[in-house]
Amino acid sequence: MPLLHHRWLPGQGLVEYALIILFVAIALVAALVGLRSGLAEFYSSVSSAFAS
């Protein structure tokens, strides 16, 4: 079975890092949009607990 050698192209590592960062950013935005009402309720309860 021959070994497959991966040829690294110039800038390929940067593209992979950019795709990872883009994926994390999209996942974070999706999580924040999905949990927006829950986070608002959580922050209001925490702020009221510290205010009293």
C-alpha cells in the first residue's frame, strides 16, 4: 500500500486557520441567537441578586 504524501501549498495553513475561526464564529453567533431569551433571563436574575 503506497503512502500518500500531502503536498503543502503556500498559504494552506492560513486558509485552514481561517476556516476554523469562521466555523467557531458562526457556531458562537448561532448559540447566542438560540439562547438569547435564556441569557437575558439569566443576566436579569443575576443582576437583581447582586443589586439587592
